[in-house]
Amino acid sequence: MLVALVGIAVNTGSALLFMSARKGDLNARGAFLHMATDAAVSGAIVLAAGSILLAGWDWLDPAVAIAVSLLIAVTAAGLFREALHLSLDGVPFEIDRSAIKTSLGGQDGVQSLHELHIWPISTSCTALAVQLLWDGNDPDAFIYRVSDELADVHGIAHVTLQLERQPCEQAYA
């Protein structure tokens, strides 16, 4: 029980270190879940051991072991799903593809867009590439403005914009 009490403090403190970073980084989320689960397991051990000592409820030991196993399985399954999605270059869950498409289509000079691709480069960096049918005057200023907006509003750090003056054949194939 004493070791588990120390484990609650240490693991809770460690989980708090990863708490803010867990939202934008899968690795930090994994570390946070590991530490938070360990703290919960230590808490369950303290409660079960106390109940067994005070009330003699020996059945509580295997019941807590099963509950802890289920908790670990559920948190691991969610983390595995996110890691698999990332490894398959899926659009990150926090990215709203339709909002980005609407935003790009509403930019000054954009007549249409096609070949919009969004994928993770790492657990904390997202990339975007798109072809825009564009009728504007200053392509460099347009690219810088749109890239900054995508970074600020949507968290997309690596942007490739292909500006086209005439529709390309791939757009309508």
C-alpha cells in the first residue's frame, strides 16, 4: 500500500507534466495516458488493499485486476487507433477538411480548387497541398497570406499551393 501511495503521487505529477502537450502530440498523449493510468492503478491498489485488510474482501483483488486490465485495454485501443491513422497518412482528426476547403475557396482570386491533400508529417506537424485556379496579381503575397492563415487558424505548418491560371486537365478527369 505504501509503494502504491507513492506511485499515485509520482505518476500524477508525471501525468501533469504531459497534460498540456497531449492535445497536439500523439507521443505526449501516450505518455500522459501511461502516467494517468499508472496513477489510477495505484489508487485502485490502495483502495483494494485497504478493503481487503479492513473487511477481508479477498475477492476484490482479482476484481480490481480485471478492472485495471480493462482500463489499460481501452486507453491502449484509442491510442493504437490514432497511431494507425497517423501511420496511414490519414487527415489528422483535429483538422476540419471541409472548413479548409471552404476557406481556400473563399480567398480573393480563387475560382476553384482541386487535388486538396492533407496529411501528417509527424505527430505534431501537418502538411497540405492543393491546386488553385487563381486569378490574382501578386502570387507571392497570396501564398504567404494563405500559408500564414492555414498555420494560424488550422495549425497546418507545411503548405504547398499550386496556382494555375488555366484549368488543368487533371482537375476535371
